Amino acid sequence: MQTDTPPIEAGRATSAPGTVWFVGAGPGDPELITVKGRALIERAGAILFAGSLVSEAATRWAPAGCVIADSKDMTLEQMSGWLIEQAGRCTTVVRLQTGDPCLYGALIELVQPLDAAGVAIEVVPGVSSAMASAAAAVESLTLPEVTQTVIFTRMEGRTPMPEGESLEVLAAHHSTLCIFLSITLMGRVTAALTAAGWSPEAPVVVVHKASWPGEEKIIRGTVATIQGLCREAKIVSQSMIIASPTLGARQWPTLAKSRLYDASFTHKFRRASVHANTDTPPDLTETP
């Protein structure tokens, strides 16, 4: 049941009997919430969801009488105050955050006032939009002998980047880049990739509203073309940018295969069924 109860300011102490659970709602599709997250919604006495990014459908499992509020018009202090107030009367309070609470969310900023008020805190991870975007595009973020590294980052905007974390510096690794919160800065993204030595023909994928039923869009291009393609598609919000040497591998004629599944590779669960061309004895404890 939606309520219009005005939020209160944070800061007062409480003898709250309840726990506030910060639950990752996933990237958009309500069914991508974890089983644990759904179970918490089903028994919640109060839910605060980030309505600008989380589908209200994610609250559909809430029980009758559950107090549900949208935080999109609240300040940080009002959100903390609301959670503290609800924890004073409910055993289970859920804060639904987009994706995973530990990535680009105000988790610590919200937790500190609750800690000060003596409210118990738990965090339930969620599916990140980076994972959902790769899944939507049927792309692997890592491939043997191509890249084994994934960097989650963003372009500098109103939030400055720490020293040494500019996109140009990170892109110089030529590993997979999952670039959050930067679709409106695509020109600067491609300029940084170019400055870091990426070819104009290097593939880039943009996924808008990954996993959102009926709203997901996948734009494929290159460093040279992706900005224009996104402009044509009117993609201006809620999009993941993936630049990676692994993109398009589904169509490659040859791939370096994972050693884990190679018939000549021995590990603790399986002995090699054929002999590898090596003088090194097998290590039964070896992992990929």
C-alpha cells in the first residue's frame, strides 16, 4: 500500500527493534531480484524504493499493510529519517536500490545515520546493470588470452574522479570497460578511448535499460560511430557503455579455449584424458 506519510529528518536516536535491509533490486526486470531479496519484500513492514531507477513492480510481493514509499523526491536526510522511523515500528524494513547496493549507490551515506541511531543494517547484493547488459548483448566480459580484467568506472561529471582514475588512464589497460552513468558524455568517452590508443574500429556496445521488459535497447557500434548511433536512437539515460576487446567474439572463427575444460588439463575434479604436449607433471590441485 502506497503511503503519503511525509519523511522525517534523520539524526535522532532510536531503540529500533527492526533491521533495515539494503536490497539490490537488480537492473530493471523485477524477476532478476535475488530469492533472498524477494523473501525480504514478502515479509517487509516498510519499503523505500528508488523510483527513478527501480521499477515499482519490484514491490509487488509486499504484504498487505506494508508501508511503501518512493524516494525519488527525498533528500538523503529524509531517506535516512524515514528508514529510522520505520525501523522503530517494523521488524523488517527494506531499502530497494537499483542494481547492486555496493556499486554507485549512496550506501555508506545512508548507513552512517542509521548506525548513529542504533539501527541494525544488512545488505543483500543484486545483479548489476553491467552484468545484465553483457547478458542482453550475449557478450562475455572476459576471454582467455584476450582479457581477464573488467574495470567498472564512469566519466567525471558533477562527481569528480580520484587522481589516477581518469577514463583515459584506465582505458590504457585495453581490458574490458563497463562505463556507468556516462551516456550523456559519450563524446568524452570516445575521446578518452582514442587518446588511450583504442582503434576507431574498436567495438562498443551500449545497452539502454538492460532487462527492462519492453524498454531495453542494444546499440552496437565502434569508437568512431557509437556517439552518432546513440544520438539517432535518442539514448540519453540509464545506459551501460561496454568497450572491450572481447566484443563480437561470438562471430570469431577461432577462440582460445579455457584450460579448465581441455581434455589434457588435470585439476582436482578430473584427470586429463589425453596427454598434453608438456614435460610438466600434472598438478591435481591446479585450478584455471
